[in-house]
Amino acid sequence: MSGNMPRLFLLTLGILSWIPVFLCKITTEEELAVLEGRSLTIPCHYEPQFTGYVKYWCQGRTREFCTSIAQTDDLQSTDPSEGKVSIFDDPVQLVFTVTMNDLKEDDSGWYMCGVKIGGVWSADDSAFTHINVIHGMSIVNSRVSGEEGSSVTVECLYSEKYRESEKKWCRSGDWNCLLTGSDGGYDDASVAISDDRTGAFTVTLKKLQMRDTGWYWCFAGQQKMGVHVLVTERPGAATSVSVTSSPTTSQTVEHLPPKRSITNCWHYRSPAWVPMAVCLTLLLLCVAMLVRKLWKPRMRDPLLRKANVMTGTYNKDPGEDLQNVIILSKDAPDRHMY
């Protein structure tokens, strides 16, 4: 029996390690960052069996202490024009998205997207993500290119803190920067700057020349982000305009791709009693086996147990114990007579 205990223990550990995999049915991004004052859209992917269930978005680190913000059975939550947070379920793509508008620094923290399941034996299925609302700047495209003679536009994003700050455009190594005026704009024959005062300003480089290739800086107050501009030769005599860009590695994540990013969702997938019940069962089983092993030798001979109780001793010779029992049995009536 004792040889089975290690195998039983390893089997139980194996079952515990698989529980998270079976119960992990919601996935989302693990961590997101966004500039203050801007919007953020979060995709929450779910399995087909949850198509007809209510989906929700709440703020908190655990389901028990999560404050509900929006859910799909609330008409106000599904209308983007009604509030700061809206939720939309797409059962065809098996994803529901949450959009948060005009984010503030206080909005930073843990959030959860989940499916309402209910019931005594089944908890809601959910996944958590951490949102970090930051001050600073970002660039929509950190590398832009265009043919000689054409134009390219760079979009520089900034947080709400820098809404009224001066914006400027500088070439790296040359600090004769172009600054926006009181109206938030600048315009000359080669460069145009326009600040919408809502979180973004654009820089348009006009009539590109080969010498315009290089690194530039977008400034909002003391914050800055680098941009590389590449000017390519115009093929032949044809006048064509081509503007291409590559994705930036900036901190802004306003438009998230429809990808599945696995999170540590198992922390909030199963009822807390599931792993605890398995561990408790294993513990009780081990205790029972240990008690059985220790008590078994004492259960072999009823007469021997009686002798031990009546004499208060334990003798190795069973015959001697049996003799003591017989003598004590004969003497018992005499003792009662006195």
C-alpha cells in the first residue's frame, strides 16, 4: 500500500496541472498601454459554446471584487454614444470588443472580460488584462517613405497633459525647429503643421527631395518621438505619388488586430473550491492510509488487545498474554466478591 502513495501523489499533481487548460476558454491581451485622453479597444475571444451567453466588462483583479462597467444585455452599454465604455458582441467571429473613450490616468488598473455562466457548480469564465494610461507621445507610423516630388504626412499623438503645449518639428542634428503658432498651425513651401488640440498634430512634408531623407523629431512640450523619412527616386519622367509606412513600436494601441493572445486566464477560470477539494481529498486519503498502516498490527488478535488493556503491558510472547487473560478472567468474580 505504501508503494502506491507516491504514484497516487504524482497522479493528483498531474490532474491539478491540467485543470487550468480545460477551464481556460476566454483570451485577451495581457497588458495594454494608451495615451491619456485617447480611446482604447480591447478584443475578448471566446469559445463557440458561449455564443448565446451575456458578456461583460468589469474593473478589478478578481471576479469576486470586480466592479461591473458594461455588459451585452444592457442597451446603454452597447451604444457607443451613451457613455465612456461600450461593449459589442460578434458571435460570428467569436469575439466581443470593449471600447473605452477619453481615458484618464486614474483609469489605469486591472480589468476583466467575462462570460456570465452562473449556477452553483460553475463559475463565470473570464480573462484579465492590465491597462496603463500614460502621459507622453506616440507616433502612428515611425517610418514613412515617398517618392521624390510627392508628399508624406506624419501623425504625432500626445496625451491630454500636453494639449496646450507648443508643438514643433525638428530635423535630427539641426535644432532650427519649426514651431506652431497661437492657432496651432505652421505652413510654408515645404512643411505644414496642424494641431487639432485634441491629442494629435500632423506634419506634412511637401515636394520631397532626396536630401529630405533622414531622422526627425515630433515635440509636444518636452516630450519627443523620432520619425524616419525615406525619399525614393521617381521612376522615369512619370509623376507618381507613393506613400508607404511600416508599423511603429509606439505605446499607442488604439486599433488592436484580431489576434488571440493567451493570458494567465486560469487564475480566474475555475471555482476556487476545485483545486482545494482535490488537495483536501488527497490529504485525507494519505492520513487514512497512514492510520491504517499504524493500527493494523494491533488489530490482529482480539485476545491480545484485551490483555494489553487489562494488564497495561505489551508482551512479545502471545502465549504469555493469553495466559494472563485466562488468569484474569478466573480471578474476576473473586475480586467482585470483596
